Amino acid sequence: MEFDLVVKLQSCSEILQLNKQDGLVGFIYYSHIPTAAVSLLLGLFVFLKNKKDISAKLLLLISMFFATWSFFDIILWTSVDSRKTMFFWSLISLAENLVTVSALYFAYVFLEKRDVSSKIKIFFMTLFLPYLFLMPTAYNMPGFNVTLCEAEQGKLINYFYFLEILFFLILAGYVSKKIIQTKSEDKKQVVYFSIGIILFLASFSGANIAGSVAAILNPENPDNWKILQYGLFGMPVFMGFLAYLIVKFKAFNIKLLGAQALVISLVGMVAAEFFFTPLDNTTNIILISVTVLLSAIFGMFLINSVQKEAQRKEELQQMSDSLSLANDKLRQLDQAKNDFVSMASHQLRRSPTSIKGFISLILEGSYGEISPEIKDILEKVYKSNEVQIAFVEDLLNVSRLESGSVKFEFAPAKVEELCQDTVDALSLKAKDGGLYLDYKKPEKPLPELMMDKSKIREVISNLVDNAIKYTKKGGVTLAVELCRKKQSNCLSVEHIRLTVSDTGIGIPATEIPYLFSKFSRGKDISRLNANGTGLGLYLVKMMIGGNGGKVWVESEGDGKGSRFIMELPLEQSKEAL
Amino acid sequence: MDTVKKILLIEDEEIFIEMFGEKLKQEGFEVTVARNGAWGVKETTLENFDLFILDMVMPAMSGEEMINKIKLEDKTKNIPIIALSNSVDSETQKRVEDLGVQAFFVKTHLTPSELVAEVRKLVG
């Protein structure tokens, strides 16, 4: 082989040959190519996941500088051309410091969650200026050591060390301050990040500086730069750690990203074996190929399954989001319904109220004498208007009960009092119809019940009023008794039982099941003289239900009277309250 | 003959003003009308009224607010109040009765004569 003093140096070729035999060249490839590739991929991944995030951009930038540096370093180790060696040697320290300074930048942006001010940017750029100017001069590379096949270090290297140490110290100082300042739940994140970024730089520039220091102390030793290689393996690890932190705290899909990064680094590392394992052995080639293939295939499965899981999770999230949206809509609709009901209740009552008022005035003679015929007609109108009023009220009550806008207010109260109130209020009406209204008091005073007093009063009065309405002869009896568990007629829970029995028209067995439903008041309404609205018993059922009780009717049939029975439990269940 | 009793009717709907107001006048009361809540409250202190009749649902100020204000003012706190409501909602009725009104009526259950009877009961 022919050599010359510039392009093909014999010494370099010999050293390279020697290094190849030692396996050092393979080791260099292994320490540079996969680490750079993995770092670059990580940077790219994180960046692609969130292109707008500045810390993701910076991580990509770091990985790019690191890859550039790795590329330069491989050339330095494998080139036999002194021009190439000189050229890349002069640039490599710039690449190295760019990694350091961008790591510093990255740390600041990640922890402060905002960009650095322009002033500081300009300050750091200025620090690089002497470097840029002096780089192509002899201050950087005064000459070439042919024996070692290395460039000679000029004085500029000291500035380079100065900068590198300065950046490192600024970073260390900054993160320490940040750790002390940060309180509460963010502290963990800051500590993790600080450890990650410090180790990242330490493994990178620490090894570089150690190599350089060794070279200065003992320039003749060709192994000085070997130490540098070990630091590089830390790079993708800490890169991965930083990537993890970004992803975790920026709420990307961490699992998917982690699986992708893991698989790619795994396959990359395994594939890198091609570079440093002797390939003269067929078994080795097959073994490595199969390993690479298998790890790639399993890796794909892993990524796939994680992706599916992530998708499912996202779908679930979307579903729950849309559910809560639908819930909000329902709530709004419900509110709109309630608003409508209260508006309608106001409007629906106005006309019947004024009709009632004015007709009553006419009938009383406030507007002068009226003939008996007109009086008769107006009385009919008045009565029919009363039905209308009752109907509107029932309708609105049903609507309010059904929409849940009626609140049950529970307080201890005595049922006997409510019964007495009802009997007092309605005995005159019964007497007018020629009926009796009996009240069978309990033998002993009843215990107080937790109940909505006003609603129970309404129910009792409603049932007694109904009984009077549907009875022509005889009368109505209201009975109250306590049902203890031991008694034969008592069901599962202790309760107070109210019975309203009448001697009225009775209810055919076929109608009993429908009696408490909406708009039901007996199919054959011509038999009934009452102006029912068909909503009264439905309201009764809802109000008793709201108080945790039961109501039902018993009748022997047509003309044999009926018994309306309601039971209120002594112990209110917790749900009802 | 007794002095004419002065009644302040706070009611926003024309038809009810006519229905209740005319009847009260016919029966010999002096009736002043206020057509919204805020105006009504202002009116309560301007003259010496014997009775307030007020609607619970009013523009500018609700019946409950009005009653609160009337009961806070020394000049008006002892003047009887009849509250008229459009709703049979028993909770409202209870709240209003707790505020110290003398009578609470659901309008649909009340004729002008019944109102006059109640007024006579309260102011003689």
C-alpha cells in the first residue's frame, strides 16, 4: 500500500489496523452509532408527539448535536486522512459545547415552563464568539502528531474546557436552587429532572474532559481516549429518562412512547452487534440475525398491543367526556322544563282566576241584578272553571313531582294531628251531603313519624275528600292504628296504617289495578258525580312513595264501598331521607 | 262613620288590579295601586296605610323581598299584610307565613268577596 504525508498516513493506517485487531473499532461503532441513533429517535419521537412544545424541540436539538458529535468522533477514529482528522477535530469541541449549552437551555425551559429571555440568549451566544473566530486558526489546532495520528491541541482547548465547566456549574447551581425553591408536589419532578440532566452531561462531557485531561497528563498513551467511550452509553439512558419526564409531565401517551422507544433501542442495540462481533463465523451471523428479527417482531407486537390499549383508553376517555357532556345537556333540559312548568303554572292560572273572580262578582250582584236563568248558567260556568283550576293544579303538581323539583322536607310529626285537621276541615262538607264522617283514633298515642307533614296532610285530606265525593248514602270512616311486627296483619316493617273506608259506589275488581295511574278515575265515569281530574290518586301515590310508604285500595265491588289504605313506616329508610 | 281605611295593593296584572281593586273600592276602602315590587315598597312609607295586599311574583322585586323590607321599616312593620300567590306550593306559603304575614291566599282559591272579608277581619 502506498502512503503519503497527508491523505494516506502510514501511522494512522497502522493504528487503525491495530485498533481493529483489538476490537476497539468495533467498540467505537457500538458506542457511537446505536447511542446516537437511539438518542436521535427519542428526540424525534418526543418532538413529533408535540411539535409546539419548546422543551421537546430542545430535546431534539440536543440529540441532533449529539449525533453530529458522534459522527465527527467516528471519523476521527477511523480516518487515515490527516485533513479529515484535522477538520473534524477542529469542529468536534464546538459540537460538544453545543450539546452542553443546549442541555442548560433545555433544563431552564423545562423547569421554568417558559423560554429564556433574549438578553440571556445573546449573552451565551457571545460566549461562543471567540470560539467561532479562533476555530480555524492555529490557536485551535497548531499541528498534527503523525506518530499518534492525532491533531495537536492548541490554547483554545482551555477556553473550551472553561466553557464546558462553566455551563456545567451554571446548570448544577441552577437545578440546586430550583430544588430548594420548589415546594409540594412539583418537587419530585424537579429532583428527577435534575438528576437526569446532571447525569446526562456528566456522562458526556465528564468522559470527554477526563479523556482530554489524561491526554494532557500523559500525551504518549494511546488509550487516553478510550475512557470516553464508556460515558457514551449513559447518553441514550439519560436521554430516555429526560424524554420520559417530558412525556410524563406534558401528558403525552407515555406508555406507547415508552414501548416504542424501548423496542427501537433494543433492536438498535442488538443490531449493533453486527459491528463489533467477528462476522467470520456463520453461527454468529445467524444468531444475531435471528435475535434482531425476533426482537423486532416481538417489539412490534408489544407496540401494537400498547397502542391498542392506549386507543381503548382514549376511547373510554372520549366516551366519559361525551357522557358528562350529555349529562350537562340533560341537566339544562331539566332546568328548561322546570322553568317552563313554573312559567306555564303562572300563565295557566291567570285566566281561570280572573274568570272565577269576575263571575263571583256578577253572581253576588256587584254589577247589578241578573236574571235567574243567567245566574244558573253562570253558576255552571263557575263550577266548570273550578274543575279547570283543580286540573291545572294537579297537572302542575304531577309535573313538579315527576321532574323532581318538589323537595320532601322531613321532620318529626304526629299523624293523629293531621287526621284531626282533615276531619275538622271536611266534616261540614260530609254533613252537607247527608253523610257521617267518623274518626277512629288509635288506642294509645302514636309515636312521631319522620315525614313531610304538609304532603301527608294533603294526601289524607285528598283521600277523605274523594271518599265523600263518591258516597251517596252512609258515610266515611278514617281510622289510624299502629302495626307492630308481632301482629298478624302487619307486614315486614312496623308502620302506621291509615284507612279511609266509605259506603260509596265501590270499585269493580277490573279497575283496581289502574286506579292509581295517571288520568284514571274509573272507566265508567257516568256513574260518578264527582268532577275529578284523574290525577288525584296518582299524586297521592307519588307523595306517599316520596315518604317511603305504600297506598292501595280494597273494594268488594260495585256499590259495596271501598277502603283506601296507606302505610307509613316507623323507621324511615335512609334513601328516602 | 269610621275613617276610610287605606289599602296599598301591589299587583302587576291589570285584570287582578281591576278585579280586587274595584271590589275593595266598592266596599268603601281607599285603594292605592303599585304596579311593581320596588315601586310598591317605596309607596309603603309615603302614606299611612292600614293594610298591604301584595302579589308574591312581581317584576323588580319578589314578594318575599318586599315583605322583608316592610318588616324592617319601623313605620310599616306593624301594618298587616295579605300575600297573594299564583302557586299552591306549600313551601313558599310556609316561608311567607314565617316572615309574619297575616294571611296567605292562592289566587285561584280566592274570590274578591273572600278577600274583602279577610280585609275587614284585619282592619275592621
